[in-house]
Amino acid sequence: MADTPLVQMRGITKRFGGVTALQNVDLSAHAGEVLAIVGDNGAGKSTLIKVLTGVYQPTEGEIFLDGQKIEFASHAEAIEAGIDAVYQTLALADHLDPAANMFLGNELTKKVLGIEILDLKRMRSETERVLMERLGVKLKSLDAPTESLSGGQRQAVAIARAVYSEGLRVLVMDEPTAALGPQETARTLKLIQAVKEQGLAVILISHSLDDVFEVSDRVHVQRRGQCVGVVKTSDSSTQEVLGMIVGAEEAA
Amino acid sequence: MNTATAKPFSERMEPYIAIIGPMVMILAILLFMGVAEPARYFRATNLNLILLDAALYMPMAMAMTFVITQRGIDLSIGSIAALSSIMMAFLIKQYGFSVYIAVPIAIMLGALMGLINGLIITRFNVPDLIGTLAMDLVYRGFALVIAKGLVLARFPDFLTEIGRGQIPGFVPIPVLIGAATMIAGYVLLTRTYFGRYTIAIGSNPEAAELTGISVKRHKVYAYVLCGACAAIGGILLTGKLNAIQATSAPYFNLHVIAAVVVGGTSLFGGRASMLGSFAGVLLLSMMINALVTLRIEFFWQSVASGVVIVSSVALYTWMQKKDRDGAGGLLAGLQTPDGQKMLRFSALLIGLLIGLLAIGGIFAGDPNPSG
């Protein structure tokens, strides 16, 4: 991790009218690393990743990808540059099957009699391949609508959609385990490991410190719009991070 | 490799559930008519009549499937059908247009009216229900303004051929047209961007937006398709009757919506079944024909259609809820207190309906006008 970080945010400030949501925040994540962002409600976690994924534009500050300065006017531009996010709601169309969801908005087509139609077979086999090779997941049925899958499997489909793009460098995951039971949570953490091992930078937002300590390499703590510290997970403890979140060490 | 056999029965049936509802009802009608009036109902000429009636609604049911799947509704198709046909009739009768030019113009006019609907809904953010209801009044008003009380009749052979022509020893020509639009609709739904995005938009509009689908544009496309198909419906009607007037096609909206919903396309969006819509159209035509064959007064049709809509929507909603709760099979769901309550309520409704029908049967006048 001595090399330059894959993605770096420097001096990010974001104001909404008179409200300052982010105040001079620095963030960096390396390839093959899971960086967790923790903090209380309103600490600026979501705003920070929305700036990173191009949903918001920063009031001040710069973002670097691979040492190159980048600016996004929209979320689509961020995806093109290689930064994508998986949302808590997963953004899946529940009535469509996993393959349809994976290629939603980006369908594979073939020409039949000069007419462009969807290539259902190829999308299906590609979905099967990506789920297996990149995430180690095998779904029982690829034909059932996504709503019939378990929480962890739905998560896998949403992640597969993001990692399918060869250009993906940074994957942001917003509260992936918030609505899941213990078993499904364990599966999702395994998925995060799998993504990390492929050399992507994973930025994980979570309320669950247990999850954070199980899967992350470093923890970035936000409080009241500011970064109050970044710690190595292996050198820290839940107590320490919790203290940073609520600002206990300041009061002491 | 035994996943196919290991899958529970209910899961394997899942894709076909939409078609089972109307199929069961169609079978019920066939059985009932087989007992009550086999000779008159199953005559070839009568079956031909059923198909001829169903064909009229097929293009519109196809298009409505897309609109409803996107969580929309179009209440203006009856007026679009009337207005575009009246304009076509004027072009032919008054201005001497060739029928081969007037028919495509009518379809384009229908598409244009659909485009206006779509733009009103997506650009002015008028809810689809209100927007199309209001536009229904507008289009009907224009039709009345243009045609006054006139009945335009006697059109070139081409129109009557596509409206009621018969291929000897085979089905009527409009049935071929209707079936062709349904097949085209099936391909459109399952094999094209438009169909896929239609389902995605109905299933989860926010997710569709996030993946870069232009939700508003695809909504407009669906209304344009619906307008064009309404015009086709109007043309078929004009050809079938060899006449058209401003007040024609008053019940198209609800008849078509009923057929689509009975076919298992969900009013809550995301669940589409083209095959179901086809079966739904067929079912409604068979039911209405059965009522006529049984010499039940015409006015009961509307009661019957309404009951079919309510019961099928209630049934689909209930089935959907079951598979979400995962409360065992369908029968297990009936054993819960809620299920019991619902059963009692449905029994009450059915009892009430039978009572009403009995009253209707007793007091109904002679269907043949006296004198």
C-alpha cells in the first residue's frame, strides 16, 4: 500500500445553502483494499459517497483517480470513469430475472433479419459466468424473478451488475447488510472479500461495527461533516472507533 | 442436474399463473355453455362471432398491456378510436382520399393523440388517470364537433374486408390482424429494449432511472403505441359496422383494461402477460356472447364485466401476497383468521350477486322488443 492510492478525495467541502454537510474531508482508498466509512447519522457519510459517485458535485475540493484529477457532472460519468455504487435498496427490478437486471440499461443484442433484438441466451450465460467466476455464487434458478431470491443473492446480482463492467475500479457499497439476517450478512461480507481480491477498491458504508471489523482494512471515521481520523482495522478496536464516532476522546 | 424435478410444483407453475386464471374461467364458460346451450353456443357461426368480437380488442389489449405494466392507465382509447376513425371517414367520404392513404393517416392520428397523452402525463406531471380521463373528454368532444350527429356509412370494400372479411374455411380477416398484433406485442415485450424497460419501469421506477433508462421517454412510447392501436381498433370497428359516428366505441376503455387485468397483468406494475391479455380478450368476448346466447338482457354485460374485474384483481393480489409472506401453499393461507374473514366476505358477495341475478332473471322483460 506504499504506492499512490487508487482513489483520493482532497479537501472536499459540500454546502447545501447555509448547511455545511462536508468540511474539508480527505479520503483515500487503495486497490485491493476495503475502506470502511463509519459515523453517526448526519455525519456526512452519504454525502461523501454521493460526491465520489458523481451524484453531487463538491463545493470545494478535488478527486483523483490513479493520480489523475477527475470531475463528474453526473453519476453516469462516474460509472464511465470506473466508480460505481451498490445502494441499500439494490436498485433491482424485482419482476425481472437476474440476467435482465444485470444488463438493465446495457442490454446485449443480436440481429435477426436485420432487426436488433435482445440476446437473451447470451445475457443469461454471461450472468451465470460473472456470478460464478467473480463472486463465486451459483443461483439455483436464473429464470425466476429476482424477488424470489434471498437477500444475499439479490445483493450478489446487484454487485455482479457493477463488477461486470471491465472498467470498474472503485465499488461503493452503501449499507449492504442493513436489512439482512446474520447468515445473509456473512454471505454479503464474503462477496465484498471476493470483489476486493480482484484488485478493486471497495468503500463500505456501514452502521455495523462488527461487519466493519470483519471485512475492512482501514476505517475512516466521520463526525459532523469532518473526518476525525483514519485507523488501521488491525491496530484498532471497536471501542476506539466507537469513541471516535461519538467524540468521547475529545471530552475525556 | 435434477433441479428441474426438484423444483416445487408451485415454483414451476409461477410463469403460467397469469394464464391459468383466464383459462380456468374460459373452461368454466365452455363447461357451463356445454350443459346449458351447447347447440347454439358451439355452432361454427357463433364461434366465428366470438372471434370477430375478440379481434376488435386485441390490438388495444396488446398496447394496454404495456401501459399498465408501466404503472400507467389509458382511459382515452375509446375516444381516440372514434375521433381517428371519424377523421378517416371524412377524408374518404368528403375529400375523396384513397382508403389506402386514409387508413395509415388514421393510425398516425391515433399515435399523435397518444403522444399528446404521454406528453401531458410526463411533462406536465398530470396523473395518468386524470390526464387520460380529461383527454378522453377532449377527443370525444372533437369527434362530436366534427361529426355533429352524422353517421358516416358505406365505405370502400377494403375497409369492410379488414373489419369483417372472412377467409373461406378459416377465420375472419380481423382475427388475423388482431392475432398478428398480439404476436408482435409478445416479441416487443420479451425481445426488445422497449419491452424490457417497460417491465423495469413498472417494477421499480427509481432503479430504472438509476440504470440510465429514460423513464419518461419510454412512458411516452407506451402511450403512442396505445394511441396507434386504439386507431386500429377504431378502423376495425368502422369496417365491421360499415359505419362510424362520434359516439361510437364508448366502452373500449374499460373492456380493454378488464381484459388485460383479467389476463394477469398487474395494475401495480412490473408484471406483464401478453398471452394473458390474449386470453382475457377471448374470455370477455366468450362471456358476453354466452350472456347473449342465454338471452340475458344486454345490460347485464356490464355487471358481469365488473364482477370479473374485481374478482380477478382480488385473486391476483391475494396470490401475490401469499408468495411474499411465504405462508406455505395457497390452501394454508386460507386457514389463517384473515383468510377466513376474506372467505366469508367473498361468500357474502357471491350470495348477493346470485340474489341480484335471480331478481334480474325473474323480472327481466322479454328480450325481444314487443310489437
